[in-house]
Amino acid sequence: MARATPEKRRSRTRGQAGNDRRTQIIKVATALFREKGYHVTSLDDIADRIGFTKPAIYYYFKSKEDVLFAIVNSIVDEALERFRAIADGPGSAGERIHALLVEHTRTILRNLDANTVFYNERGLLSPKREKEMRQREREYTEVMRSLYAEGVASGELLDIDPSVATATLLGASIWSYRWFDPKGRLSVDEVAEQIAKLLLNGYRR
Amino acid sequence: MARATPEKRRSRTRGQAGNDRRTQIIKVATALFREKGYHVTSLDDIADRIGFTKPAIYYYFKSKEDVLFAIVNSIVDEALERFRAIADGPGSAGERIHALLVEHTRTILRNLDANTVFYNERGLLSPKREKEMRQREREYTEVMRSLYAEGVASGELLDIDPSVATATLLGASIWSYRWFDPKGRLSVDEVAEQIAKLLLNGYRR
DNA sequence: CCTACCGATCGGTAGG
DNA sequence: CCTACCGATCGGTAGG
């Protein structure tokens, strides 16, 4: 069990190096949490793969949960930002929803590891943090819901319950994280376009 | 290991008692696995809620994973059965897909606890069992995929990749397990109809 | 179906 | 960022 000597202190400034290490821990943890799940992954697993020991992680994070939180938090931040930009942009309600769906799927599929952890493991956060996550997620669900309601009012969109519509459209997009194969024949952009097209037009020709 | 099987016990005076106990363990485990997740739920938690002690569970199950497997397995069985009945029934490809989607959503929402466990925790089964689950799931995905391809060939359905279409339609239906509120204003049937309607027609009026 | 208990794992800390 | 280690939890078993 001789530990692999980690390549110590690259000749860099202290702050930058610390940031790299933190980023590296997050990256490795993200991959492992996705592969095995949060509880099956031990801090030793993470440390081993990086090449140092468990207590090193506590130099950068206060707890295991904090590592998960860092991953989950970055995802929701990113999503919320993109949503607002598109929702506040030009176009009819229907056009903006289309743009939203394409962008949403793209964002998920381009960062599959972190998004998988987000959707699979966020329920394991402390009640307080989980509540906060739900709150921020509701914010961007609400952005789309009000867009949909606007489209129904103007007669542009199918008249069903806007909450059901929003949840269904987003769900169809989100679910791609479970079946998309980065090594498959279709690219992220192709899949994102096809999903959005199907939702816009329906499967009946 | 030289213990009596539950089957032997069942033939006693108490009749279905053994079976009831097993069913009760599954029911309680399903609720707890959904609430807290598989790994956060201990066998003591399950036993406590029923009112006996942990070793009693080992009278009915060989391991904790076997309890999870019993839950997950029943779900995939049920889904596969319903899928085949509808797919082999009457109607055009589009009509059968519609019926499939309504029924699929209904089945999930009527049995939310077990389906939530199925979709959230099945990845925690042993590699062998997980592979088996994936296999059976692919069977019913394939049922729908070939229906979709048939509809594209006949010109009835939107011409996109049948695999993408199938995954997206099913995903939109499945995702309802995450947002449906049994105490909300819409019933299971209403939600199932609205989802299917949206997918059939698209959100653009 | 119970009491009693074991072995292993693991998050986290002390102290350097 | 390391060595050494603790306390608690927990799946599972022995033996009745």
C-alpha cells in the first residue's frame, strides 16, 4: 500500500495550484459518483484515483457532502443562467421554448457526468440544501411555465395545463442523460435538434 | 442455511401468513427506499417500521439486495406485459403508440413508490442483475421502436430517428414520476392523457 | 422470529 | 498534504 508520491508543488502560485487541486477533486468525484453512485464511492476511492490520501480532500472541502454540493450547485447555476438569457430574448413564446429545449438538451449532453450526478444524486444532499436546490430549479421551471401560459393565451400553443406541458417537455429533454451514447452515431447537436423537433410537431405527421 | 422455506410455512394454519409477511417487507422497503434511498435505508429501519427485528428479514430474503431486486423485478415484469398486449393489439402504429404512452404513464403514477425505486435505485443492483434488467427493458423499448419505424415507413409518423423518438417519448412519460403530485389538482388519468396528447400533436398548435 | 455479536467499511479528526 | 486512528454504522450470521 505504498502511496504514489503525488507530484508535489508545481512551480506555480499558491492560489492557482490550490484551485487546480480543487477542480481535480471535483472532476474525479464527478466521474466516480456517476459510475458508482455517491454512497458507494468512498473518499479513499477519490483520493486513490488522484494519487494522494483521503485527508488531503479535507484540505479543500469540509465534508463529503460538500464535494457533491459543489458539483450539483454548478449545474443549476449554469442552467438557470442560460434559461434566463433565452427566455428574455426575441421570438414568440413557441420559438423561445424551442430554443430553450435545444439549448437545455445540449447543455446536459455536453456535460454528461456532472448532469448525471445532478439528476441522480441531488436527493442525497442535506434537507436544507436539497430545499435550496429545489427552489432554484423551480425558478427556471417557472420561466418556462409562464412562457407556455403566454403562448396558450395568444393561441400559439396547444391548450393543456402549462405546468404539465413544461414538466413533460423538460422531462423529455432531461431524460436524454440516461440513454445518450457519446460514442453513438448521432452527435449531441443532432439529438438535441431531433428531440426539440419531435416535441414541437408531435410524432403524428 | 438449513432453515425452512417460507413456502413450507405458508401451508400452515395461518395460511397466507408467510406470503403476507414477505409482501409487507416489500411494501415497507419500497416506501423507505423511495424516501431515503437504498443505501441510506438500513435493514433495521425496515424491521423497526414493521415491528420486528432485522434477522427476521433474512427469513424471507437472502440479502438486502434481494429485497431491492424483488421490487425492481416486479416493475419490469408488469411493464413488459402491458406493452406487448397493446403493441400486438389493433390500430395504426400511431394509435398504438398513443395507447402505449397513456397506459405507461398511468401504470407509473398508480404505483409511484415502486416505480420511483425502479428508476432511481436499479443501478445499485449487482452487475449481473443490472445487465438482466437492462436486457428486459430493451425488449420493451424495442417493441416501441419497431412500431415507430413502421409508422415512419407508412408515412404516418414524423420522420426522425426511431430510437431517438422512442427514448424521448418514453422519457417524457417516465419523467412524470419526478413531478406528479398525487395530492395535486390533476388526477393520474388527466395527466396521462395530457402528456400523450402533447406528444402526439406537439406544443405548437 | 429473537438475542447477541462479528467483521468490515468509512467519514472524519489529531497532530504533524 | 501525510500517518495513524477513532467511533459509528451496518450487512450478515450463530444459535436458539
